[in-house]
Amino acid sequence: MCTGLLQQVISASIAAGIPLSGENALQRYDQQAFDRIAESAVGRSARAGRLQQLTFLRMGDLMFDNWGAFTQLLQRLQCAPHIRHHLSNA
């Protein structure tokens, strides 16, 4: 999602009082991708702290090959009280 569109979605969710959710739209499980998710969720940027729910799609071999980076992301997200912690196999 381009930055301009993302900013529009964030602004609209704030204006409407709707919690913002996200998902890993791309099948990337590297440290840079996880850092970007963490920045959106708990970082210090203007967009940070807006993400209240995160869904991971396509949890397969690529993700498990980078399991250490994924567990580090989960530890970072646990520090964010505004994120709903819920596991689902849906």
C-alpha cells in the first residue's frame, strides 16, 4: 500500500473513530518487513500506535524459516497494550 493511501486510511479511521487493523499483505518474513510492522504498531512515527489488530496470512515454510525474527516481532508487539492479542487458526 502506498504511503499516501495508507495515510488516508489512517486519517479516515481516526475521523470515524474506527480501530485500525492490518495484515501482512505480502509474503515477507524478513527483519525489515517485521520492523515495518512493529513501527506501525508501536513505533514513534506519526502513524505509530494506530494499529490495534494484526492478522498474519500465509504462515508457511517461509515464515518458519525466519522464526527467530517472527518471535522477536511478537515480543515487541506484546509491549503494545493497544494491540489485541488473539490467536486464531482461521
